Amino acid sequence: MTIEVHLTLQRENFTLQTSLSLPASGVTALYGPSGCGKTTLLRAIAGLEPAAQGIVKTNQATWQDKQHFTPVHKRAIGYVFQEASLFEHLTVYDNIAYGMKRRQPHNRVESEFSLDLLGIRHLLDRHPEQLSGGEQQRVAIARALATQPDMLLLDEPLAALDNARKQEILPYLDKLQQKLSIPVLYVSHDPHEVCRLSQYLVIMDEGTVVEQGATSSLMSAPSLSGSSLFTVSQPEENQISHLSRDKYIIKARVDGFDAESSLNSLSFSGGTLLIPGEEITQPSVCVEIAASNIHLTTQPGQVSSMLNTLPCSLIDLQPCSPGYLTVRLKLGDEILNTRISRKAASTMALRNGQRLFAQFSAEVASS
Amino acid sequence: MDVNDFTALMLTLKLAGITTIILLLISTPLAWWLATSQWRYRFLAEAVIALPLVLPPTVIGFYLLALMGPNGPIGELVRWLGFRPLTFSFTGLVVGSVFYSLPFVVQPLQNSFVRIGKRPLEVAATLGASPKDQFFSIVLPLARPGFLTAAVLGFAHTLGEFGVVLMIGGNIPGETQVISIAIYDHVEALEYSQAHGLSAGLLLLSFILLMIVYGLNRRFSVVRL
């Protein structure tokens, strides 16, 4: 069961050309730098870009093909824009009722459930201007969900909010991801959000799909190493950098917490990670590893201040700057780059394919 | 106030009322089109609609007279259809007033439509509202201050009409003699106290109307409409 999206849209200095089969459940992230066409693609799927030509097909219906185009108001979608865009002349209750009256969802209880899911029941009598930015966006999401759509489309719902407001909404999005049975398309340019919320990832650039696949495997895919797509500290989003990435983001499952030493234990494809700090309450989190903090050793037994020592294999070595080499490592399914001195490489007698141990410390990514 | 002045006042209010209703009906679709159209030559339409803002009313009146007079194309059409000529009639005044006050109604509406923008309509569409439904459930309520401004400005501007009326309507009591013409008559006849009475009345009425517009718009703007 998939959602088929094959769309072309020609603009003056921009062409969108995508051919996608997206999973019909779970959260799919559309990710890429600003101007890559991810929002335009989302709008086209919703029918908000009538000039887009091609095919949009869900499990339930064909929304668009050569012969026919279902107008926006007849597509069973829930759409959340970057700004909450609540109707200012209506109360929160009437905003939510607006969609329910028109879409006539079959199960009122389920619509009511969206109020609890987003925690907005106490806001129903208010007017939009009496709500904080975060509350407005939660109402907008509930308004979309209350219509019981076949698909939920979220266009950077956090981008217009400051960090405190983001932290306020993210737990609700976590819940959404766990409780919703309908597919969710989530547009974002923030790797943390993508890692935290999505299971499937579509990476776009200049109007086309660069890569797609499971989020956990794509985030460190070899084809992306060397690009800045998942570096956290690149100031210029669009700039492609050939330097090794500064920080890696890995999705890890939370396994347990040792209260005595205040240590979380997590697992990912490369093994077990230990992260000190407060207990992590989410079932899975994104973990950051600083590339410059990865130490290599040939022996596992050495005592080190680094908490994590995991087996890895050396893929290859490439010269980067005078006296330095870039080492590509395979750690489980993840591929990481780090930099070591030429001298160290010869002392350790490093060669391609060699088994090594990576020592590093990790921390929970703060999005 | 003598009977004649009272008749002129009532006629003026009737003219302004009817004109405002017709203008709202014409201007709503026109302003919506101007606010949303991508047409390249839209500016031409905007310029034509704005003409009464800058032209002397006598110029508008002169051309309307030429068009609606017995030898003008509209005049001939009206005669062919079997109606009374429009010149020197109340109907003619209504037609003239509609042209004369058009920009005062179209522009506030157009501005408020533009200010609403596309986003609320897109949201409404994703919530299942058809284009017609979007207009009545979103655009109309959000543009309420614009409609209020448009109605009051159209009404008040028609109240003060003089040049156009003089050209196409003349000065027939009970038919085309509006209040501004009555004031002119009084001054011509050196009846300053009557002129003053009517003038003060018109001044007060206009002031009250404008106060309502600005007062209500301030109240509404709390909801940032």
C-alpha cells in the first residue's frame, strides 16, 4: 500500500519534478534546503497548486491524473500551514467545527479525540488572538485532524515558532506519530525534527528527489556524506561542503536507565550507547556525536574518559589537509567521518577494511 | 426648515440610500476581481474606476449628459426600450451617482480583500469549503470593516453630490433637487439663514457618518480584521 505522487510543475525559474511512492502509514519527512521545492510538492499533493500536472493517488482515491483533478476541498486531507492561520473571526471551537461541518467525519468521538491529543480542550472558548503561537499551532493541527482526513500534511509547523514554543509542541507531535493510523507528510529543513519524528525520509534538492528511504538508514547514507544535508553547524543551508561533517545524528532506541550513575542506555545498529544525564522518557531519541570527538584505537581494553567504545571498520582514508587524513568509518549501519593526523595513521598502521574501535561521547540532540 | 427643504433632504437620503445599495452589489464582485485577478491590464480598470476621484464632477456630469441625453447612445437606447429619458429624472441621478461614488465603494472593499490574502481561503479549502462557501464563510465576515467603510463612504459622498446632479438632473423639486442644490438656491436668493440650516445639517450628518466609520473600524481592529 503506497501513496503515489508523480508530479511536474513548471515555474519561471524553478521546475518541480518528482516521482515518489510513499508509505501509506507513519510519518514521511520531506527534507531539503529552503527553495528545494518541498513545500511546493506538499501543496501540489493537497491540490493547492493547480498548475502541477501528473498523478496523485492514495489508497482510498485518485486525486489527480491525466483526465481529472479533484479540487482541494474534495480531497480528504488535513493540512497545517507554517503559520497557524486560524480564522480570526471565529473562536477556537468554531475554527474546529468549521472543518467538521464541511467534511462530516463519520466518527465524532474520534474528532473529539484530536482535542485531547493536542491538549486544547481548555482553549475552546478563546479567540485566536488570545492564544500563544504554540497554542495556535496546536489548534491548527487539531482542526485538521478533527475532519478525520485520509492523510495529514504538515508544512514546517514549527518553523515560525521560537525554541521554547517548539519544545512545547514537539511532545504533541511525538504523540501524534505514535497514535495516528493515517499517513503523515512532514515538511522540514531541521534534521533534528526529521530524525525525531519521521520513519521515512525523502531528501529533495532543486525540485527533484535526491534520495529516499527509511530515516534511520538514510541519515548517514554514504551518498550523503560530504554534503551538508545533515550537518548541524553549517550556517548556510544551501552550501555544499566537502569538509567532514561536524555532528552526526543517529536515531537510537532507549533501553534503560541506571539511576545510581544517572546513565541512559540506548541501542542502535552499531551497538549500545551510554549517555549520562537525566532519564530520557521518550521511546526513541536522536543522538548527536561530534565528529571531532571520535577517537580511534586498535585495542578495546584501554581505560578512557569516553563512555562509549564500539567496534567499527575503516572504509577508507583520504588526505584532507596537510598532515591530516579523513577516515571513513562504518559503525553498524552508520557511516561517520573523522579526521586524524597522518602521523597517527602510520603509527597505528591503518589500512582499508581494518577492524577498529571508536571511542566517543554522545548526547541527546536538542531540537 | 420649509416643506421644500424637507423634500430636498428626503430626496437626497433616498438617492444616497439607493445608490449605496446598488454600489455594494456592483462593487463586491468588481473589487473581488480587482483583488484576485492576475490579468495584465488590470491597472486600466483600476484607473478608470478611480477617475471620479480626480475629475471635476462637472466633467463627469457633462459626459453623462451627452450619453444619456436624447441624442446620446444611452438616451436612444432608453427611448427605444420605451422608458422615460434619464436626464432630469431621479433614475438618471441614481445612474450618475453610481459612477460618481464608485471608487469610494470599490477601493475600501478591494483593500480589505487584498488584506485578507489567499491563506485563509486555502485553509478553508483544505477544510472542505468550496470556493463559494469560502467567500461567504470567510471573506465576507473578515471584510466586514471594509464593507462598513465602503457603505458609509459611498453614502456620504453621494450626499454631497452637486456638480453631477446639476449637469444631468437640474433642479426639479421632489424629482432632482437634492440638498446641495437647495443650499445653492438659497444662497443665490440671499436666504442665508436657510442655507446655513441645511449646510449645518449636512455637515453634522457627514461628520456623524465618518465618526461611525472610524469608531467602528477601531473597535473591529482589536480583532485585527
